Amino acid sequence: MRAFRARGDGAFVPGDLASCGEGAVFEDGVRIFHPENVSVGRNVYVGHGTILEGWHENALAVGDDTWIGAGCHLHAAGGLRIGRGVGIGPGVKIITSSHRVGPRSEVILDSPVDLAAVSVGDGADIGVGAIVLPGVTIGEGAQVGAGSVVTADVPAWAVVAGNPAKVLRTR
């Protein structure tokens, strides 16, 4: 099994993930940043052009048997835990930090950054193009509809959709 490390250009070379399980597949164009803080379980698939953005202080952990579609951006500045058997559709963005908006005179990019962990429970599914914002927990077996913007916790086994995502029913 190969493990990979980001160089300055985000390309990877063998051996520098915190851990990488047997049977993990990384398609062409996957970029991994701070690989020393990225752990990938067994039989994980990571699609073309996905960015796994570990962070210098917090970790990105992906559980066994998880599928991550092409073109995703998984950002772990605040910490990101993805459970076992999770499906993450193409183009999904999971973000764990945001700029605190200050007075009008302050440039937003210069404002302090708040970090908040995201957790995705075992067996959950996040639809194509969904966005998960900082501090959210997506419960076990929950399903997030395509294109949804998840701003609050999703209960286990709930089906949510919309912007902001709302509970439609329970599975």
C-alpha cells in the first residue's frame, strides 16, 4: 500500500501520511497538505482532483471503507473526522474555519480565524456539491442532499436538504 506526502506543490511522494490503510486508492491529481496529520483507513477511495488539507495543529482522519468523490475539498484546520463507510459525493466541500467579521474598517482576510471541528458519523452520505460548514456534526447514517449547505448539526439517520439544510425525514 502506498502512502503519500505533499511537497510545496501539493504533489505527493510515498511514505508520509500519519497512517494509510491497505487498499486505499488515490486517483490522479489528489493533493495532500500537512500529510503528517492525515490518516486514511483501509479500502478508502479518493477521487481525481480532491484536496485533503491536513493542518499543522489538527488532524484529518478518514475511516475504513469510505468513498470520496472527485473534486472534493476536505479542510481540517479545526479538525475533521470522517467515520467508516461514509460516502462523500463529487465536489463536496467540508470547511473547519471561518474569519470572524469585525468592524467595517477591518479587511475580512485580516480578521481572526475561528476553528471548529467537523465530524461525519459512520455510514453517513453527503450528496454531490454539498457544503458542510465549521462546527457541524453529521450523525450516523444521516443523508445530506446534493447541493445542500449544512450550517447546523444533523441528527443520526436524518435526511436533510436545502440552504440551509433542514430535516426532511428520518431514514
